[in-house]
Amino acid sequence: MKNYLRLIAVSLLLLPLGVCAKENQETAKLNYIVNGDFKKKGISPWKIFSINEVSKPEYSVSDGVLTIKVTEPSEKYSNRQMVQPLEALKSGETYLLKFEAKASTNNSTLVGMLSRSKDFGKGHYGFRKNFVLGKEWGEYKARFTTKSFDEGNPPQLKFLFGFMGDTIQFKNIRLMKVEK
């Protein structure tokens, strides 16, 4: 009888581990970001670039951390960007963006947005937020509902860092649909 009770007690203790493992698998399936953990070789499908004759940032990946080095700040936040296309998103749905980041200086502003893949001047698709990064790792979150997407102009997640003139690091970037 004692062995039977011990078996039940051990089973009950292990039950939450199985539930957590299942939740983690389901959350992983719902992540719309590809290579947000930076464990694949390279950064694909992310693109990091600069515009308007601004020096291109240097970047590297090590142990699941993307490091971007910028030599000098730009006059516009949009002059340096990190972008990933997100064609699987749907209009009128609610999503939660989570990521971990830090910068080499406190009070570094990073702009996150869901933009059009072309015709940028028409504005964003329901998400634009300033994140103020510090020298220590922090988790940043944004919940948003997408606007109607233009036909032939799918959304893309952008991180804009033209104002920053230092080092930025990212890890664990995730975008999940929020069930209503």
C-alpha cells in the first residue's frame, strides 16, 4: 500500500512537468518569428541594413544572441533596420511580441513596428512602439491588433535603430497570436 501511495504521489508531482512541456510545445508552434532564437546558421530570414547613405551596421551571432554594432547615430531612426517578413499574419487579429534585448548605453531607443513591405509612407499595420533599452538584459513586450492589410503588400516586423550609436543585442524574439 505504501509503494502504491508513493507511486501516486510521484505521479502527481510529475504531472505539472508534462503540462508545462505541452504548453511550451504549443507556444513554440504558434511563434510567427523564424530564427528568433538565432540558433540557425546566419540570421536568415532577418535582414539588417541601412538606407540614405548611412554606414551599414555590423552584426554577429553567438550562443543564441544577435549582436549589432553601430559606429555612429543617424539623423533618422529609420535609417538602420532589422526586418523579417510576416506573410502568415491576418488582419484584425491580436498578437503579442516578446523579445529580450540590451544596449551598451542606457536609455537607447529602439522602435518596433509592423509595417508594409512596400509603400512605407502609408503608415504601419497597427503596431508602432518605442522601447527604451538599458545596459542589462530586459524582456520587452507589446500587444497589438493588426489593421487591414493592403493586397499585395504583406506586413513585416521592423526594429528601427538609426538613432542608436552603440551595440544592441537581441535574443528570444517571439510573436504569438493572442486567443480571444
